[in-house]
Amino acid sequence: MKTREKVSVITLGCAKNIVDSERLLRQLQLNNLDIRKNPNEADTVVINTCGFIEAAKEESVNTILQTVANKKSGAIKKVFVAGCLSQRYKEELQKEIPEVDMYFGTEDYERIINQLDGELKYNLLGERFVTTPFHTAYLKISEGCDRPCSFCAIPLMRGKNKSKSIDDLIDESKYLATNNTKELVLIAQDTTDYGNDLYNERNISNLIRKISEVDGIEWIRLMYAYPSRFPEELIDEIANNKKVCNYIDMPLQHIADNVLKSMRRGITGRQTRELIYKLRKRIPDLVLRTTILVGYPNETKDDFDELYEFIKEIKFERLGTFTYSQEENTNAYNLGDMVPQDIKNERQNKIMELQKDISLEKNKELINKELKVLVEAVEGDFYIGRSYRDAPDVDGEVLIKLDNGEIKAGEFCNVKVYDCNEYDLFARVI
């Protein structure tokens, strides 16, 4: 009897890559391949790379080099490289790291499976080998992006927006629900643009409504919502649909008009403020998460000061920053990289210090309040969970004191907050 080939998949980058890897892993499983979590136990290692910014590219290259070194030592037999970095820099990578057995693009599932002597199960493409905690899963609703943001290389790697059909996404949601998934985190390069290519209109609200009808799904969370032309009907859907978390991840990147214009974001600072005020007025207890880019080539000190004051004014519940990375073939590339890295880092640190104070202030307001929490694990003297306010991996946690009784991972419980720090809440079961 033929020994099953052992395969491991290393996933780098964002949640969208996680979904890609999970689809690949399920296909490997359906072809009776032996999936190994530890790459050192595998015959073949597939590296799903990220190529978004310089730091991500460095991590991907370092991971490839380390895996190739393991191949040279005899620990593994073959190395496959896939994903965004491979899609964008395949020729350069082949020259620089020829020890890799094969390079694949972002959606080369069939070629990878074929190289492992398997065949793609087309009728089961909606199935996944979930690598996140079983009760939470990402649902990638589209691929690629039609936005013209000057700093972003994603369209170069992922192409134009390609939405999955509502029927396929409902089938995938049902599949996940039958495997005890209770929270779906909707992701795409731009979730608000969902359906434009398939239905000639943005259809995100209708999609959310239909997903909320799937038995077993209790939370739906929206990530990567683009601020320009934010759909009015989506505001009502979030506000009125009890299964949708009152949580929006909306990367704003900046507030200064000249920076936004150069970034080609399609929105002004005034329009940004008006949208935020509207969202907070119409969605009760809204948690707003954003991402800020500092050190863009034409960002002056005055622009940064305006951004800093904007963050102080709005008091986002959740906020992350990253520094500008000059990316070849993007519209911003010819602007150069005029802000020194130490200044970029200084600006990033200044914003995150401000956000730490804002986050603590927001958390203190929750003391003695009650929250519904999805329990994820037990660590020491606490259950670890998340409320509707917390997206997986990027936000804080609710630490629930272990008193009497037992709560299992994947269960919801109601808690009362009794303390907090800058990012986490401490609570007891009611």
C-alpha cells in the first residue's frame, strides 16, 4: 500500500490568505494526503506568502529561505511557494531562490494538487479545513479590488474585484455552521463593493441578510469596509439585524485632504467625518475600527498633526497603524519615499500611544456593564473570550474569572465587567 505523502501549509499575511490555505488544505485532505501542522514533519511544505508591504515581503522571503535550508538538511523533500509574493515576483524569486521546487500564483489550487498527484474536487471547492478556532471562521466574499488607491499593490497581485455568488457563499456558510462555526467574519479587499461585478449593484446588505438566516450562525462581523460611497442600506442592516455585530472595520488611512487626494481614496476629510458621525448616530453602541497609514510621500508635519488631532477628536474604539512602504508599479511609486523611516516610526508610535490612552478610556466606560462573550479558551485562572467589540487576532479580549461552573470553548455567556487595562476587559459570569 502506497504511503501517504505528508504535506504542511505555512500561511503568512492576512486573513484572506488564511481562507486560501484552508481551501487548499481541504482539497489535500479530500485527496487522502497526510496533513501535518508541523512543517518539519512533512515531505512537502507549501508556503502561502504575503507581498503587501516591505515587512511582509521580508517575512515571506525569510520563511522561504528557512524552509529551503530545512530541505537541504534533509528534513523535508519539496518546497512549494504560492500566494501574493510568488504571484508578483515569480521570476525574481526563481533566480534568487532556485532551490524552491515550484512557484505558484494566488489561485493555483489545481496546479498544486496536481503536483501532489491529486485532482481538484470542483464540486467541493466551498469546503475548508478550518485552522482558526472552530467556532469562528473567515468568509472571503470576493477576490481582488477595483479601487485605485495609489499606495496599494493588491490589484497587481489579486486583479480586479471578483465576487463569489450569494448561493456559493450561503453554501459555504452552511458548511461552516455544520462544523459548529458560530461567528463569521466577512472579509475581502473591499467588502462594501461586493456584488458589483455579478449583480451590477453592490449587494453586501442582501448577502449579510441571507447569511443571517443560516442556522447556527449567531454573529456576523464586517471587516475591510471602504469609506467612499459607504452604502446607506448597509447602515440599516447593521443597526437592525440582531445577528450582525455593531462593529465596522473601515480603514481610513488619513484625514488630510491633500494626502487623501494623492492616495486616490475618493473621499475628503469632511466627508469622512460626516460618515463617522452618521454611523455612530444610527448604529447603537457602534465599535469602529480603522487603520492609519503614516509617512506617505507627501505627508507633511502639518498633515500628520491634523491626523493626530482627528484621532483625538473621534476616539476610535480600535485603531492600528502601518508605515508607508514604496511599492513598485503603484501610482505612488514615482513620488519617492521622502519621509525618513525614523520619522515614520516616530509618527506611528505617537499615534499608538494616543490610541492606548483612548482605548483605556473606552474600556473604563464598560466597567459594571454587561456583555455577551464568545468563549475561546482557558488560560490560567481565566476563560478567554471576545465580545461583539473584539475581532479575532487584532483586538482585545475579555478575561473571565474562573468561579463556579464550567464554560466550554465555543459557547456564549453573559458577563459583567469589573476591571480593565488598555486593551482587555476583566469580567465575571452573570
